[in-house]
Amino acid sequence: MGQARKKNEKRKKDHLLSKPLRLARFNLYTLGTRFSMARVMAEELSWWADHDEKLIGFVFRDTTDNDYGWILLARDRVGRFRAVNVEASLRSRTAQGARNLVR
């Protein structure tokens, strides 16, 4: 099995473990962790979490390059959410990787 196919299969399995998250709840979890320039450089499209809300993430559109990506966050030792995985430079909302995350 090729690398792209393995990556796609993993993304499909990961999607089964997630649920949509309201923006207000996501904002509470990430209070004080996002830089103000991030909101200018990217448009957030959807927010999600695992079923226990121990992992959260969002799908975004990069307004500079007009491409797409996603960020996965987990709690650090102090309890704040920090980025643990990022995928960017996807060509569209339906591109491989973001297809199952955008709602």
C-alpha cells in the first residue's frame, strides 16, 4: 500500500473518533493561546474534538495563499491546549486530508 493511501486510511479512521465542536466552546478551550495575527492570516472553517474533548482541532483557509489546512491541539503540562499536529497547503476544502474534517 502506498504512503498516500495509508495516510488516507488513517485520516478516515481518525474522523470516526471526532465530533463537531461549537465555536464558543472551542474559544473557551483556547482562551489566550491564539495570536491575534492568526485570525488575519487564516479563516477558521470548522471546529471539532474527540468524544472526551481531550483533543480539539480546526480546519482553516489560509487567506494569504488561499489554500487549506488543519491543526490538532492537546493539553500541555499546565493544561493549556497547544498544537501537536498541523497539515497545511491543501489545495481545496475537499482536498485529501481536509475532506473528512470540513463540515
